[in-house]
Amino acid sequence: MMTLNEAELGKEYTITDVDTMGDDEIESFLFSLGCYSGEKITVVDKKKNLVVSIKDARYNIDPELAGAISI
């Protein structure tokens, strides 16, 4: 298992787990983006933050948040 930080650009992955260390606010935020177990996710760009594609939408997330998403 690896985190989203280790993903290859342009490759589609399936989210296996979202571990927010019990932070309900972050978990709720990620869920509202469609970021939950079983959903497909693609890293579109990596610079300071990651640009990810989930359900035909793009989001900019920081590396700390990306580390909580297992693929």
C-alpha cells in the first residue's frame, strides 16, 4: 500500500483507505470531495501541492493531506 504522495502522474488509482487520524473535520472535507475508499483518483500535477482528479473535478491538496490517502 502507498499514499497519494507516491502516485505516478496521469495514472488512475483506487483509494483503499483515508486515515485522518480521527480528525472528523478533515475526513468530512475529503468525503465531500468524493475522496473515500473505492473511489478512483488521478494525480494530474505535482509541484508544491498535488492537483488530483476525482469524479471529473480537479482539486489542489497539500502533501500532508495526500499522505492520509492510501491507494
